[in-house]
Amino acid sequence: MTRPTVRELGQDRLLVDLDFRDTEGLVAAYLLPEEPGWTLIETGPSTCREPLLAGIARAGVAPEEVRHVFVTHIHLDHSGGMGAVVDAFPRATFYAHELGVPHLVDPTKLIASARRAWGAASDPLWGTILPVPAPRLVPLRGGESFPLKGGTLSVLATPGHAKHHLAFFDSAIRGVFAGDGAGVRLESSSHPRPAVPPPDLDVEQLFASLVVMRSTNPRLVLFSHFGPSPDGAQDLVRYRTIVEQWRDEALAAARERPDPEFIAARLKALDIVGPEASRPDDRESLVSGYDLAAHGFLRYFETHGLLGPGAGATVTGSAAPGGGAPAAGPGSPPTRPW
């Protein structure tokens, strides 16, 4: 875009469209006022550095006024550009989940994972992944709070989509910045699409995190993909239902044929004709494809003992956590590198 889109959300809160993949309405960053200064939530990947900085300038915010930069998690479409903007915000302190901090300080594994998963497309998608200087970076666990103009920003631990996932609640607008913890809901869509990628999807933790977000009694859910939804807590209720439907369909498909392409086709069909059917926006697959969901569910089923002899017919209750993520190899899916 020639001029970045900046949108008012009320009480001086702003949305900045990062024009990811030269496409509007895919990845959002949020500017929240402090007294004095500004807080930024999400940086996007390095390829979005210029739209981010241009959007902040268009909002009338000087780079030195950005004092705190938070990311919901370290998947590259949310935080891959953190190292690239450190110099642009000379007075800012940067924050991420404590499990993600080592990978932001030393992004060697992030870079290797991105290149294994995306090959030659890695650099055009994500750009150069630069390290964040350790003295500028503060780990979070959940439970912390930070002052904002007119309210408080509370940090919520929300694993499930990833172990290193956080959400943020702004009391002034009663809004939850949900990252990927409540899925993907583009503004053209009528319901959230599950964001359930490998390597460390945990469905039960995801459901527990939805309860955590609902406990704030939000008026708004603010999606990184993309923008505010006025449905608030109802979005979080509906998201659990949709994830349950996708999980059950994926499990039935995996028990029939544990092949990611087969599972992905079944999920796509469910999305189009199932009980929560909608007309999918083609842009949704740019940030949360059926292939990602298929690989995420398949790994979850394997690590939680839901496939193979003796596996039950349905998924109920809590399952024991699975092991660590395997290295991606030839033919690996385009996972979210971390």
C-alpha cells in the first residue's frame, strides 16, 4: 500500500495495517497510549518493517515515543521483525514470553526452521530475522501489568496455539489482544478459523486459555489477523465450538488415513458445508491454511496417543503432554517457525 492504513479504535487506541504479503487486512499491529509515550503490540515480520514505521509516523507518533513493545508469541508473522525495529525505537523495552526470549536473542533456530519449512520463499515472506539485544528484552510469564492512558494492560498466559503464547487485556476499552489464541477472523469472515499449527499445538491448553480470556469479560476481541470484533466473549465461545468440530473431523480423517493432504481436504470441506459453514476468504489461507491445521492436529493426535491400536473413538478430558517438536525434514509442511 502506498499509504499505510491507521484506524481509530476509541480512547486513542489505534490499529496499523502491516500490509503483509502486499495484502490489506492480514496482519495488524496496535498502538496504545501511555502517559507519556506509546505501547506497541506485535511487530509483524521483518518484511513489514516499513509499513509498520510508516503507519506509526502517520499516526503522529515519533519513534522515540514508543516505550514498550509486546509480542503475543514468537511465530514470525507476529514477532519476526522485532530485531529489525530495535534501532528504530531507541527508548523502547521489548517483551515476550520467557520461553520465546532465548530464540529472539539468538534466532539461529528460528532462521533454520524457516528455511527448512519455506525454502526459497523464506526470505521474501519473513525478511532478515535479526537478534534482539538481551538488555533490551524482558521475559514475561503472565500476571504482569503495565499502565496505559485510562487503564491497565494485563498480561495473560494463553498457551495452546503455542507454549510461548500470551494475550493482553486493555481495561480502558475492555479489549483482549488475542494474537492467535482465538484463531483467525478476517473482517470479511463471519466466524473465526482455527489457528492450530505444529509443532506444539495443545488443544486442551487452548481451551483453558479461552477461559482465561473470557474471564476478563471483554467487550472486544482484537485479532492480529485481523482487527477488532465487537462480539467479545461470544467470539471465544464460538471459537471453542469450531475448534472442537475441526478436531473431531481431523481425528476421524486421521484414523481413516493419517495423511496431511487427506486431513486438510476434509477440513476444507467442513469449513464450507459443516455446521459452522461460511464462505472462506481466500486470504485466510495466507495466515492459517488447512495444511497447517492438518499437520498441527496430526502431530497433536500422535503425541497424545489418539491414533493407533487402542485409541478411543472420541477426544475427551485432558491428555498428557506430548514430547518436543521434531526437526523439520524434506517434505515438511510450512510450519510456523519458532
